[in-house]
Amino acid sequence: MHFATFFKYTLTLAALLLFSSCQGESPATEASAQDTITALPDRAEDFDKAAQPWGFIGRNGRFTITPRFDEVRQFSEGLAAVRLGGYWGYIDPKGRMAIEPEFQAAFPFQQGQARVLTYPDSKMGFIDRSGKWSIPPDYQQLNDFAEGRARVRSGAQYGYLNKSGQLVIEPRFDRATDFQNGTAAVKAEGKYGLIDTLGRWIIEPAYPKITPLSDGLIRARREGRYGFLRPGGRTAIPFDWLDARDFSDNRAVVSADSLYGLLAPSGKLISPASYHQLWHVGEHLWAFENKGRYGFLDSTGQEVVPPQFDQLMAFSEGLIPYRMGRRWGYLHQDGRVITPPEFFLAWGFAEGLARVATRNGMAFIDTTGEMAIPTNFDDVRDFSEGLAPGR
């Protein structure tokens, strides 16, 4: 592995270790904003040519698309965004240019449309698979569609488009989230409420914090405490909690002071609030921290895997990366070790393969822990539609 690449992974590992040691950054703490505005890329003249070009590898570990791009994204719906110089376009799985590079930024295709950013006016719209505009580039900020609605910003106000590009909810909100379970959180007159996909109020704006419907309940904050509402606004769980997360797998992580526990939809604590960190990791399990070690709780609040790991990530395809000392390995959901802690870094599984950083470079392992694609690469990304970016 080149020294620069090894140094990059070392820095990434250091950042992960710092993250795991900071209680204030734990998954059980609240996100800092209702709406995140993504920084737009630099203009074309500010892009440098990649020292090592990107291509795409197949599951046999060989390049099926020769490295020649300065930057790439994963395949989605048969097309992948690629950058040549300062311009983005799209290629097909054979590496042929399907949509010529002309955009300042390009995002994955979803349901036949892709979001792009234009030169020179930095406006956003959607194109179809032929590269023609399906929704003209008229917006300063435009998000991907979620539940048939795309969030847009016009001036300082947010609204929503439908798939035809019509403004079905006029920009009139100071802040807004994407739709989830038929609801979006929006800010009007200094307070947050919930709207439906037609822009009608489900819960009037009366809260300093509210999140979209999740597992049938709505998390909100009032007078410095969190509680949960039913659709329509009636209180389901009293506002007794200093901190809380949305319900997931029929449980919510809550805290009355500095320690966290699991809450049922009835408002009853399933596990005592005794953990410094607690978060949902998938597979009906929650990772907890006790005296600097991590284990798993199940939905009944039982410690089904005792605290023994230095860090845990999240499940994907039934496996989860864990850290012991300075190395990473993988666990099964029942706590069985699939691989010993032998990797510098470990990522989640996608299409049956997971990226790992070894002393000799980047590689892929399969779900049995066996090396599927050896360490022939300085950098790779996850597989999607049978291909993975690599260089």
C-alpha cells in the first residue's frame, strides 16, 4: 500500500476511535439541525485531475471498466456518475458514456431520474436516462424524491415538488425535512410542526423540535423535555425525557439524566436507564456501552451479548464490524466471531461482500470471513449492481 494511502486510512481510523470515545457524539444524542444543507462542489476550473484514476471492478476482482475517471459514484439503475476534469456525466456498465459530462454535480438515478447541478448558474433539476430534462433546473437547492416528494428551496423558503415537477407544496417554510411515513417536519413562524404530502397540517407548528412519524409515534420537544405524540397531536408518552431518539423496532432510546435505556410504546422502560451509550444497530438489537466496553441488548432489554468489544458499528446483511484494540473484525448477530480482529478498518456488507483495509491494501471478504477479492487496490468502494469503484 502506498504511504499516502496508508496514512489516509490511519487518519480515518483515528477519527473513528475519537468518535467512539466522545459521549457527546454517541448515536443516542440528538442531531444538531432539522435540515442539513449540503455544500456544493467547486466550479470546474477548481477540480484537479486525479493522481490515480478510478475504474470499476467485478466480483472476480478484475477491472471491467478501465480506470480513467477523476471521481466516480456507484451504479444505480444501470448508470454511474463519473467525473472527468470538472464535469460530471454518466456511464453504462460497459464503461460507455451514456450521458456526456456537462454538470457541476451529478447524483444517483432513482426511479428513472437523477438530480444534477448545472454550469454556470449552479441550479438544480432532474434528468432522465437520455440526459434530457425531466424537471428543469430552476432551483437553488433540490433534494432527491422521498415518498413522491422532492424538497426544494426557493430564496429562503422550502416547498415540495411532485414527480412531474409541479410545486404541490409552495415554498413557505423556513426549514423542512424529507417525507417519512407520509409526514415531513417543517418550520413556520419560529416553531416546528408536521405536514402531510399535500401540505396540510397534521400537527400545527407549536414545538421547538419535532421529527416525522416513526413506528406510529412522533418525537417532539417541549420546555426542554422530549415526549411522543400520536398523529393528530395527542400526547402518547409524557414529556419526561431529557433526551430521546425516534422509535425503531418498536423501541425508543431515552434518557432522564445522562444515562440511557429502552422505552416501549406504552411509555414503560424495558431496560433500566443505566447505559452511557445506547443505539439501534439493526437485527432487533441495540448496542450499549458499559465501562468502556460494548455489547448487545435485545428488545426485552436483556444483555444477550455481554460488553466485551471496544466499539461496534451497525449490522448489514446479518453481520456487524467490531473493534478490539486497534483492529477490526466481524460478528454474527448472536455474538459469534466471524473473523478475528485483523483489519485496520472494516465496512458494512453490500451484495455479500465487505471492504476491509489490510497492511497490503484494500480487499473484500465474504460473509464467511474468507478473502473474496485480494488486496490488489489502493482504494475501493462498496459493490452495487455487481460493480465496485476501485483504483
